[in-house]
Amino acid sequence: MANTTDIIIPDLGGAESVEVIEILVSEGDTVNVDDSLVTLESDKASMEVPAAVGGVIQAITVSVGDTVSEGDVIGKLEVVEAQAADNNEAAEVETTQPSAPADDTAPSTAPEPENKPEPAKSAAPPRSQSASTSPTAHISDESIKKAHASPGVRRYAREHGANLSLISGNGPKGRILKEDVTEFIKRAMEGASSNYGAAGAVTGGAGIPPLPDVDFSRFGEVERVEMGRINKLSAQNLHRAWLNLPMVTHHDEGDITEMEAFRKELKAAHKEGEPKVTGLAFQMKALVQSLKAFPKLNSSLSNDGQALFYKKYFHIGIAVDTPNGLVVPVFRDVDQKSIMELAEEMADVSSRARAKKLKPDEMQGASMTISSLGGIGGTSFSPIINPPEVAILGISRAKMQPVWNGSEFIPRLICPFSLTYDHRVVDGADAARFMAHYTETVGDIRRLLL
């Protein structure tokens, strides 16, 4: 016998209002369990929604460009009665299991109860209440909570510094929609809103005069290509971090001669099927050792700027360059994993990142991020911090250099490092000591055993 079941959007790792970018099936198509039905694109990655059971597609009720959230019904599937019964039984078992605790440090776009105070994990950049020049300093959490808007819209407004008390809603019964907030922000950035700042004008970063539009076609042939969603959101996040965080970059060098020699030994002994060990695995372990020694760099500043949250875990984010833009998958509990385990995980995550298969929760909750340009080139650079982290480590290309050992110059492989830190949390002496410890660790990998 046949039965009909709804096609429901599964857990999206806290993402909300995720855009549908591709419909992979049509009415009448036969699908098996785990066959992909639609492709979604969140703020940082794309994901495919699989079929929970096999059967025949009766209807797909969403279109490309629509937005969906966890639990939304996007169509109907005709399944045999036995499959439907198995699926229902599995769902009942799942609901009896205790839910996994949420990642307390990861930025999330999931709606929150109106009476719940804003946690320090917010993806909004940390800002001090005393920073009177901030365009959002005059906005109180209370005014956001009282606004006639959904929790998701309130969170969106909070993250982008929009005062909901100044926005007129165009939804049912005057409800404020996300589009209303976006339009308000646009007008504020253009200087059209006279109510955005506390003194009746746009202030702080938003008060910077916009660059003029240029008609490049006057100078020759041009082609306009729209930026991808990931590129656009990355640009917004980086711009917000640049305007809100006082960032300083400390440059240093480390002798990785012995580390690279050991890596080459592992490469020579590499067997088919084993993961390829890269220098980045050693760098991740060395970073964890330094974070243990200097816990202030494994912290986050509270939104009011009055306290630090010290993290007792060691999750390392790695910036990955993909054809669709920069993504930062997070490797959890690096302190508990071996070099070989990290190498295997990096191979898997890197391939899925380039295929846009990463889930949103796989890119949240980092203690600190590494941005490595060693495979490309450069002698140094100033990476931008990914809030709410307080530092980011940049790695440039290593090269052989003559080093004086007291009696002669000897060739050593020297790697440049660049540590950008939030100067509200980390001072220059902290950064110098941290990098001294880090370079000593990568210079003598035996320290990783301590």
C-alpha cells in the first residue's frame, strides 16, 4: 500500500531563512533514501536536503529563490506503507533521546525566546557600551525585545545594528519584516535616514561617506558579474569586524626546519589509503599548545565589554579558499587528536568545503582561526579577526635563509607568521609572548609531546 508523507527541512545547524538555490527533482520522480531533493545556501555554505525515505515525488512546493527554515514542509512524497511505518518508528525513537547541548560559543541565527537575555556568543562583533561613537551604542536590548517582529528578525537587526524602534513594519498588523530592516540599513548607509544615530545622524562607521558610483563603461568594455551569496556575506562580516575591532598585527618568524624534515619522513613512509600529512596539522597542534599557555587568546569579550569568557575547549578554524568564496570550517577538540587524525579530517573537510557540502554548525565555535597562504606566497599579511574570536594567525610561505649559529651561517627553513589581535583584550606584550611560545613550539616539535 502507498502512503503520503511531507518532505520536511531537517536540522540546519541553527541557520534560519536559508535560500533555495536549486530544485533537483520533479513531480513524478522516483527517489531513494538519501537522494538529494533540493539545494540550499546558507550564509556560509550550501547543503542538499536528502530524502528521508524512498518513494515518488508528488509535489515540490518551493521554488528557486524561496527561503526555508528547519521544520518547513517543501513538498509531498508517496511512500510504501512499510517504509512510512519504519520512518515513523525511527522518529519516535529519536524524540526520546536527549538533545545535544548547543555550541555555547558558536554564532547562531536560530530564533531565541523573547525573555531570554542575549548571550555572549552572538555573531555580532563585541562592542563596548562606552563607545559613544558606535552607531549602535544607543540601541537597547529592551527596545529590540519590545519590537513587533519575529525572534529571527530581532536577531538580524541586532547583528546589523538596526534600531527596531525606528522602523515601520510592512507586514501583517505592522509586523517588522527582514526586508524592512534591510531597507532601513540601506537608507542609513546612504545617509538618507536622519534618525539612525543618537544625535539624529548616522554615526561611527556608518557615517563614512560612501564611495561614488563610477560608470566604468566610459573607459572601455566591461562585464558586470554578481558576487555569490557567500562572498557578499563574508564582505559584510569582514567590514563589520574592521569597523568595530581595534586590530593590531604582530609579525614574527619561526624555524620549521626540523618540523618539515619530519613531515617529509612521514611522506616518504606514506602508504596508499593513509592521509597525507601537511605542515598545517603541526601548526594546529602548536597553536593549541600556545593557547593553553596563554588562555586570554582563547577567550571572547562580552557584548558589553565588561567581561571575558575563557574557553576550556580548543577548536581551531581553518580558512579554506574555494571557488565559491572563503569558508572557515572548525576542527573541534584539536588537543585530543593526533597529527594523523587531523590530517585525515582535513582531507575530508577540505573536499566537502570545495563541494559546498559543509553544514553551518561545522563553521561555528572556533577558539581561534588560522589563515595560511603558505601554498601561494607572500612574506607577511594582516588577516582580519573573525569575531567573536580575539585573534587570528596568518601563515606565509617559508623559505630557506642563512642563519648565524655563532660560528657560521647555516641554511634554515624560516616561516613568517602574522598574529592579528583585538587590542581591547590582548596587548602588545601578550602578543609578543604568545608568538615567542608558538615559534619555539614549531621550531622543536618535541614540545608537542609535553
